[in-house]
Amino acid sequence: MAFFDAHCLAELHLGIAACGGNSFARLAALPGVSEIRRRTYDARLREFLHLHPWRETARLLAERFGGDIFLTQESGLFCVDAVYRSFDKAVARRVASDANRFAAVYCYEAAALNTFRAAKQYGLRCIYDLPIAHWRTSKTLLTEEAERLPEWEKTLVGNRDSQAMCDRKDAELELADAVVCPSEFVKDSLRHNISAAKPVHVIPFGSPIVDREIGGAECRGGIREQTRPLKVLFAGGMTQRKGLADLFKAMQLLDPKRFELHVMGSPIAGLEFYYKQYPAFIYHATRPHHQVLQLMRSMDVFVLPSIVEGRAQVQQEALACGLPIIVTRNAGAEDLVEDGRAGFLVPFRSPEAIASKLETLERDRDLLFAMSQSAVVKAAEVSWKSYREQLVAAVQDCTDLAAEVSQVS
């Protein structure tokens, strides 16, 4: 929508999109198809859409009906990587067929190599969106985690990319004329992995606008009640990549009568594995976004002690709902808590630091209340409007073209 509003969108290529009454939009109206419904786009984009749906549709069907043999990482016929590679080849063919329509292509990690190669043949600029830390940084950190906490290795699925996939990502970066990433942590991971002359634009994601009826500090009663336990929320994939083991260890250092841990997310191991690590947590299954915000409103503080991340959007959702956040720099949200008003920055791999900050908030409910109010203010400062403006500026800087004449695929 940023490119559309700036008149620099030529084509939008997606796998599946429910948009402007198309077949997927009609399908999205049926019950039980949330995976389609959540891919709903503004109707004004329909004339720009080019869909490549068959392999992604097959992937969703395989997930729904238990076709695990087709989903094996990298080798499965309909695995995520197969979807990306097929999509990338289709977009590359489109670029080559009508290159004069475009000044640049904007692509995402692991789905850009063929498109970038085609673009380079026709003198087009290549902009690369990198949503998470460079694979070498990720691999180093996650390998260390597997050695530090071997029982949690089964949850570190992000550490299993083949060398061929890693080489493909490096080739994409090499071809990129500019990189867009969501946090300083991601930018820092690139320091030794790309040319120093290549521009890297840090553009943080925007925060949701939360209605008073859904969330916000003033809507959450009882926050100053010293007699009830402090409600701590973790939301995200239940993996040590997001520091869940360290949060469990932190909770073991605290009085269970004064603290209540709630975990919402998708288990990567069986639930019994997590209860064995810390039996006292309360599990919440994944749910639609508005229900996530409702759950957040009922909590007191959000903790995400990630080992490696890009910029977890859930942190800003928590802030918008009035939750102070306790996070690591590796979670990509250093700017959200750098002044100590809306939360705390803790070292990664430090359960003791997490426990200490939770103790502070549990004992000082006035501080918790003040941070809750500051959290809403901080979330509002990081807007999607700002994200759009910075994104368009980055693309225009790369293409060196005025918005009204540049075209981005």
C-alpha cells in the first residue's frame, strides 16, 4: 500500500490473495479457511495482482490433511522452500518478459535469487527485504543454544537450513542494491556479510491501533492490586530461539504464589515437554488477532527474551495493549525500551535478569502502572505511517527516480 499510495507500484506478485472479490475473496467468506482470510488485501490492489497460487495451495492442503511427506524441509514437494523457489522462478519469468515496465524489484529473503538475476540482466535495481538476522549470526547463536540447552535443540528448527539454502541467501544479498531490515540487531548481523558500501535501511514495523474496548492501560483494572499475582505473558513460537527456556528458568527463581506465567503459541515439541520444564505455566492456544489483543489486555507484563529475531511484532502489540515489555536486544526492539519507561532491556541468556525485573514490577505496582501508561504512548510513536514513508524513501533512494515515474514490482 505504501508503493500504491506513492504511485510507484507496477505489479504485486503473491502466492494467494483475497482481494477485490476474486476467487480467493469468495473462498475467504467460508468458515474454516482462516489461512485464506488472513491474506486479504485492499481491493484497490486487484489490478496490480499477479498470483502464483498452485504450490502454496497444495502446501496448505497438505498441512490440513496430514500430508507430512510433502512438507519435509527443503525436499518436500510442497514445503515452504519449494513454494519460495517456484514463486521466485515465476516472478523472474515475468520480469524478463516485460522488463521495460519496471525500474526495480522488491523481494524477500529466500525468494529473490532468480528474480534478482533476471532484473540485473535488464539493468533493474534490486531491493532486498531481510526480516531476521543474517543466517550466519542465527546459526552461530542457535548452535550455541543447542550446546547450552541440548534438551531444547528439538525446538531450534531455524537452525536446520542446508548449506545450499544458505548459499542462495548469500547470493541474493550479493545481488541486492539495497537492504531493508526491521532493527539495528539485523543490521549489525550484516556488518561482515555484505559490502560496506551497500545501503542498509533500518525501518521498524508499525504498531497496531488498539481500540479502548480491546486494550490500553486505562482499560486494565486491578493493575495496582498488590494482593494478586503478577500476570506474565509470553507469546510466540514455543522455541528457545525466542528464549522460552530462559523464561521458564526465571520463573523457577520466583515465588509461584506471586507470579503467574501464561504462554500463548504453537508448540514445536509436545506440550508435555514444556510442562516438564516448568509445570506451573498456563497454556493458551493460538487465536485470531483480536483475541490475542484481548488476552494481552488481561495481562500485566510481556516477556520475550529472544536469542535471535528480526523485530517481533508481538512486542509492539503488547505495548499497544498497555503491557511493559522485558526483552533482549536480540529481539530487535532496543529502541522501544532504551529509555526504561515502557519496559526493560535484559541480556540474552540471563534468567536471573528476567527474574530481577519481574520482581521489581511485582513489588512496585505504581511503577508497573506508570510503565503501562508509557507503553501505550511508546507504541503510538512507532506508526505504520512512518514505516510506509521510510519504505518509499528507501526505494526512491535506491532507484534514484521520482515517485511519480518509478515503478516497483
